[in-house]
Amino acid sequence: MGISVTIINICTEKPTTMKRTEFLKFNDTPCKFKLRGGKEVFGVIWENSYGNELMHFFSTAAERMRYKTAEGVNDRSTCEKLKTPVELEDIVLAEPLS
């Protein structure tokens, strides 16, 4: 008579979130991002500085191109519509699409 053993590996650690130094290689690059809650999104995250404060924004790749065009002609209203603030702490993985 044998004994059957089942081993269950339960991970209680939180996923590692992205630090700024890790993010910089993905800055303004179309990527697949995995978020802390497990959701995956496709798009671009970029960094802007406002004085001493760094902020990060997300948009689709197409919206990012429209944002750059609007920024070039100083169309602030369009720029505001095309970006969504994001915290680097919410990103656990980035994979470039190209």
C-alpha cells in the first residue's frame, strides 16, 4: 500500500512592481503591460516632468502619435484627452511589441 502526496505551492508574495530604472528602457515604446491585478494592456507609457515631479501616462500607440502631433502645435485640450495617468507601481511586466 503506497502513500500519495500532493504538494500545493501557494505564493503569498506580491508581484514585483516596476521601478523607474527598469521602466526607462520601455519609455515611449509600444508594449504589452501586465498590471498588478493581472490585467494586460497594450499601448505606450511615457514619462513627463513637471518641475521636480515626474509623471507617467498611458495611451494606445495610435493615441500617442496623435498626442505628439497635438503637442507639436500646442493643442493642450487634445493632449489631455489622449493620456491617462498611470503609476509605475501598478506595472509588473513590460514586453516590447516590436
